[in-house]
Amino acid sequence: MKKTIRKYLVIILILLVIGNLIAFIMDPSFVSDPKAWLINCLFSLGLGYPMMKFNEYIMRRYAGKIRWDVSPLRRIFATLGVVIIVSILLTFLLNYIFILNIQGVSFTEYIKTTLNLLLIEILIVVYAFSIATGIEFFKLWKEGLLKQESLQRKAVELQMEALKNQVNPHFLFNSLNTLSTLVYKDADRAAMFIMQLSDIYRYVLEHRDQAVVDWPFERQFVENYIRLQQMRFANSIDITIDTGSTEIFQVVPLSVQILIENAIKHNVATVEDPLKASIFLEDDFLVVKNKLNIRSSVESSENVGLSNIRQQYEILTGKKVVVSREEGYFTVKLPLVKKTSET
């Protein structure tokens, strides 16, 4: 409450100072007339406050329609043009009330006074608009830096989580166990297993510094990972990918693989009751959906991977990752990251 009162007192003080300064520039003799002081103070508040609120409204309105990062010059000139037009209309209206009617001056004097006032006001408006625009640019620049820093930090956290999932002793132990069995039974499959394991590590290392990758690259990586797991679990994993032939979108590196990894880690998979999962497009989402058959005991996990995925996609797209558990299925919907000519 006190802060609000202080804010309005500061606004009133600024408006009175600016209004009386303009009046002094136009006619210094008014300082000796108390009635002129009172009328000028009322005029300053009557003109200044509505103008200020209109300008704030206009700038907020344009904030949603013309973005700085898309059309900065259009935003500046359109906003400034509307602000000046509103200032002119308000000045003519309030001058008509205060000067022509209350003070009773002639119409010619009213027009002359109004035009002189407008000249000074427009200069002040342009100056104040320049300062406000500079402040807004600085805020956007600062927000952009913070957003980029947050995205990079989350990317590193996600990549470290993926590396931890893949390089942890259990993963290596199980992979080497499977490989040792294949070496004696099927040399060709063993060689394929080694190549796919190598591709997985190569992909992680090559894309560790990227915020997004084209879906075909991530898809190839996920397919390698699935084949590796199918060799390990024989016929107990059934995962399909159906995203069509026009894959012109991007994803956060390793995000889809981590979701598949979580599905395998948290669900029972047997030949009689295989783990079924699918990856497909639905509206503006890439969907990863798996049948639920929860293990009675799984490794304790804080689900850091899914949490990081949520935050990265929200930063990149401004949309939330949709997670649902219903009708015996666990579903994660990742907002599509549209591919641009710059990426």
C-alpha cells in the first residue's frame, strides 16, 4: 500500500514539474499569478496522466503484435506514431477545455498556444520514448542472455544425465555380458553390436554442445539404441518409430533416447509380455508412448532426465511437455522445435 502511494506521489510530482516547466518556457509571466499556477497544475495532471496511461497501454498492446526480434523498426515507428497521434488528440481536447472554455481566450490564441505546446510535447514524447525503448531493449537483451545461459546449462545437465545412463556400470556390464555371449554364438551379430555401441557413444560426443539436432539424426541414434537393447533382451522389446517421411523438425539431443531408456528401466519386459512402445507425431508434438508393466522394484530415481527435458523444451518452444499416465500407458509429448533456415 505504501509503495503504491509513493509511486503515485512520484508520478504526480514529475507531471507537475514537467507541466510547469513547459508553461514557463511558453509564458514565464504565469509564475506571478497563483490562479495561473493552480490552473496549470490541474492542466498538467489532466493532460499528463491520461497521456502516460494511454502510452503505456499502446506499448503493451504492440508488445503482443509486433515483436522486437522480428520487426524492430516497424515496432518503433508504429508505436511512436500512435503515441504522437494520441498525444496530439489529447492536447487539443484538454486545451479546448482548459484554455478555450475555462480561460476564455480567442480561438486563434487557442490554436497558437496548442501548436506551441504540441511542439514541446512531441519533443518530450520522442525523448521519453527513446529512453523507454532503450530500457526495454536492455531488458530483452538481458532476458535473452539469461535464457541462453539457462538453455546451455540445461543442455549440459541433460547430456550429463544421458552419459550417466549410458556409461554407468550396469549399462556397460550388461552390454559387455551380451557381447561376450554373442561372440561365441554369432560373430556377425557381435560385430554389429560393437558397431552400434560405438555409434551411440560417437553420437553423444558429437552432439554434446548442441541445443537441438535435426530429427533424422536423433532418429538414427534412437534406432541404434533400440537395436542394441533388442539384442540384449531378445524378443521382449517391441518399439516402433512412425514419424512420416517429411521430418523437418528438431529435437533436444538424447531426449527421445532417455524416454526409451526410462521405459525399459521401469517396466517388465518378457518374451510372453514384451514392452511395447511407439514414437509418432500427433498435432505439433513428437509422442513417446509405452505400455505400463511397472517393475516391483526399480532403482531409485529422481527423474532428473525428464525434468531437464521439460525445462529445455519449454525454453526452446514456450510450450510445456505433456506427461500423462492413463489406460495402462505412459505418454510423453514433446513440442516440435520448428526448423529454421538459420539452424
